[in-house]
Amino acid sequence: MPIIDSKTGKVRRNYTVEELVEKAREMRAYSMVALTAASSGHTGGTMSIMDIAAALYLKKIRHDPKNPEWEDRDRVFWSTGHKAPALYVALGEAGYFPIEEIVKLRKLWSGFEGHPNRLKLPGVELSAGSLGQGLGVAVGCALNAKLEGKSYRVYCINGDGELDEGSIWESIMCAAHYRLDNLVSIVDRNNLQIDGPTEKVMRLESIVNKWRAFGWNTIEIDGHNISEILNALDEAEKVKGKPTVIIAKTTKGKGVSYAENVVGYHGIPPKDGRSGKESLDKALGDIGDPKFTKEKIDKLLKIANDYQREVDKKIDASLPKFSRNYWWNSTDKMKVKMDATRNGFGRAIEKLGDDKRVVALGADITNSIRMNKFYANHPERKNRFFSIGIAEANMTLVASGLAKEEKIPFIGSYGVFITGRNWDQLRTTVCYNNFNVKIADAHGGISVGKDGATHQALEEITNMCYLPNMRMAIPCDSVETEKATKAIASIDGPCVVRYAREATPIVTTNNTPYKFGLANIIRYRGERENFIEAFEIKLSTDYTSENEDLSIISCGPMVPEAMRAAYILREEFGIEARILNVHTVKPIDKEAIVRAAQETGIIITAEEHQVGGFGNIVAGVIAKGKRYTSPLLMDMVGVEDKFGESGAPWELMKAFGLTAEHIAKRAKELWDKKSDA
């Protein structure tokens, strides 16, 4: 059934097979322009799924772009949310919005998130990005159709690497049990996932036999042959009493010569930007759509650039203003170097690998979180690295077994996956048994950037800190991340280290005092050529009050922002701030926190997290340990009860009110209240 008018039942547009081939080519071209404009995104899977997307949205499914919520429409769920650009161009070609809009991919407030958000874009059935979940939702929708006697059909786009997830197989079993013949899973079998070929990361074959054994009708096709795709979809519609899976054999990066079957292009746009050997121009030349002239490409990129300029203006207008610009490296003074905190974890895990008790487990993003440093320069350690695939729950349990046998296992993934999906396993198996498992909670916070809300971990301080036996370190920079990782390795019992992805200011050195469980007290001493030299840092136990006006208690990447806020407060208002770097959130330095409350009377907490996750822990410490007689004013800076969005890392820090300027503004307001009292 082609695109129809849901009110009259008349056909809006019906494409021939030849036209679909041309449309798929055009969709590839639009996607490559969008990925280039975004300077990020997933080229590989976007290109491999494109012919299937064209066949579904332009020919097969019953839907009406003029009435996206039509209750009798067919549903398509993209469980592989990272292939979002293919979904967006399919929706654009179908008429849900002007297709030119997709060049705003991964830009703040555009709706074209790094992973799809159903609340922001018409035609998107499911906000997705955490693999292994879409098929279960599809099962629920298919069950509803059976319950209500509806004729709509349900389709789910799955990746082959996604089949590592145990939740997928639960859904497969459930669909067969309920004989959901109105459900079709389409597996993009491109044979590659982030860490390499699927058969090396976690063996999947024989996929067909496995699905068949679970009670599904199975069809194998060439996923780039439009006729085969359509015939398979038609065949699935005729099957009664069981769901159908279409195993579509595809080429990752299809249509772009330098990206085809190249694992490195899983998650990056053209390396050379507009021109070069691996560029947009080369990709468009490979795709060969004559409509994409230089003038057309320039026009599309101008749409993206003009939109970004408007976003920049809004962001700049929202940032609190002072007498001068205090932003990082904006003047000749107070210069700071930047480094991704994940690099600190990488340096630590490489050194810790000298201990033969230490083993490392990977979850398909080994390089991204720097777990690969365990073996990269030490091939002899390969026998102590275990690739578990995209299966965080199983990885946690395997690590528990290793820990039971006196190994020191490190597990890691993006924070939302390694502390969320497997929370029950962490609680019941790791913590209840007090197993010596170490967790690399990578890419914590909003500053992950353009991947969007599904990949931005903003809840794990709460998730982890309230688990008995768990310890949690949240270091402030890459130098401290290395120290924290080494520290948790020496502790017997469950530990987690939370660290960011993108480059953040280096505000400590190898000589900066560090002791697990003790906060550092930081004081601004005056402008210097280098930012780090403008501050004095001591262990909390070595610090004597200087009668500061207020305290800023922070953790992780918010520590550099707290330091810059102290700089602003002194230079602008003569307000002295005591900064607490609470790099160990559990066990937390209660004495240092209570002293700060007692001695300064004003507390502001700062966290790159849902507000109160860290702040409420601090507030509880103060309330329980109260020894002061004067009133206490307190405020919290963090993400205000919302999910993240796609955008550049520093752009998001500004948009969500997490910068030094916002901290300084809130601190000044509290100071004024106290002064007026």
C-alpha cells in the first residue's frame, strides 16, 4: 500500500521500483550532506539500511504524513536509533516535513536528534538509542492490534550487533508465543559493529536457524535489492500464525566507497569534510545523484549554518553577563589546557594491566571509553580481555564470576547503559555479594554532545550511591581520573568511576594532593598566566578556614566551572569562595561538607547530573551533621528534571545552565540575600 489520504483512502503517491531506486540514491545523498553539516553521526548503518527505509516508507506501509497519528497506520519502530538519519530522510521524502530540514541533524532544538525523539518529530514512533528495546515495544503494539481487532501491521528495524542484547531474545520468544503474524522484524545484517566484525565481537551465526528455532518465519534477502525487499514484505503479510523476520544482507556504508565495510565509519561523518579523499564531495560522486549540484549542496549547507547562527545567538543571550568575558581561553591570561577525562581512564587501565589479576571486559565501545588501552600496546594481555558484545547485564554477571575467583574485573560502557540497563545485576549480584567488580561509567553528563538524550547519563549518581557496598568516584579532569581509577582498583569491593567523554579543562597535576574519600579544598589566589596556577589546592584535612563568604561544592567536570565561578566572584564582586572538589561521592567527606556549611553559611552544589542527585546527598550530610548556629542558605546547580538534547558539548553546558557564569550568578543572589538579612 503506498502513501494514502487517511480520510478518503485515496492514494497520495505510489512509486515504481525504478523510482524507489532513485529515491534511495537521493536519500543517501541528503544523509551524507546532513552528516557533514553535523560533523558527527553514523555513516555506516545509515547507508546500509537506506534501501529498506525507502521501500517501507515510500511503497509498503500504510501511513499518511498529513495525519501522523492516524490510528490505523502501520507502525515502524527503529530499535537501532543510531541510524536516525535514514529514518529522517525517509520521513522527509514521504512528506512529513520539508526534506531540506534534515541538514539540521544533531543541532540543538532542531528536533533532528542524534537518536530519534518521538516527541519532537512527526512520524517517529519511538524515542530510541538504547539497543535491544525496540522489538519489545513492537510486540506490545502488535498485541494491541490483536486485542482491538485492528488491521495495522508492525515493523521493527533491528541491527545485527543489537542481537547481542538478551532483551531482544526475550522479545523474539514472546512474539512467537503469542503468534504475532502482524509483526515483522527486519535485521540489517551488515556484519559489522563498533568493535569489529560481529562474528569476532560475539558470534551470531546461524542467525536464521536461531530465529527459526524461536518459532519465527524466516526470509533472507539482498537488503539493497528493492524488488527483493518488497517481495519479502509482501510474503511476510501472507504468513499466518507466526511473526516474520527478514534477514537483509547489506553492506555497511553502502554507496560510499571509502566507508563500505569499514568498521571505523560506524560512528563518524566524512573525515575530510566537504572535499578530499574521504569527503562529502567524494561520497556524493560515489552515490551519483545528478540533482546534487554544487549549488544545491551550498544551499543545503547554508540552511544548516544559518540555523546554527541563530542557535548561537540564543545561547549567547542566555548566558549571564559580567563586566568582561571570563570564558575558557578567551583572554591572554588564565590559559588552560584541555583533555578528555576518558584519556585518564585509559592511562590508568594500561598501567593496572601489569597486575595479572586485572581483567577487562568490553561492550562494543571499547575504544570510545578507552578500555582498549588495556591491551593496545600489550598484545600479551589479549587473553585477559573479554568482548561481551552489546550485553551489559551479562557482562556484569560474567565479571561477578571472575571476581568470585579472585580476579579484578573492569567493566565499562556509556554511563546510561553500564549503570542503568544492568542496575538489578549490579544491586543483587555485585553489591549484595560484595564482589570486587570495577565499573567504568563513561561519557557521564550532558557534555557527551550530539548523540542526544539516550546517551547522556544524568541519573547514575543516585543509581549508584544508594547501593550498599558501592563506592563512587567522580574525578574532575583526566589527571584526577587516572588517580581515581588506580584508587578504586586497590579497594576490595564494588567501585564505579564516572568520567566524561569530551575535552575538559585540566585543573590538577600529578602533584596535586589526592586521597580517596577526602575532598580537596580549592582557593582562588589571583589571576595568573595559567589558570591552574591561580589556585591553591589542599586536602580537606589540611585546610584551615579563611572566613570565605560562601562555598561551592562540586564534583566531576563541574569542578573547573566552580573554580572559574570563584574567579568571577572575586574579580567582579570581591566575594571569596571556598570550593570543595568532592571527587569521592561515596564514601563522601562529611566533615569537610559540614565545616563548609558551618563556616561560610552559603552552600551551592554543582553537578552535571539531574539536579539533586549530588546536591541532595550534600544536603543530607549537612542536615544530619548540623553543628552551626547561624542560618544556612543553599542552592543547587544541575540539569533541571529534564532529558538532554543533541548539541555541541559546550553549547549544551550553556543551554542547560551548567557553566561558571550560571554558578556565579546564583552565588551572588544568595550572597545578596544573606547581606540583606
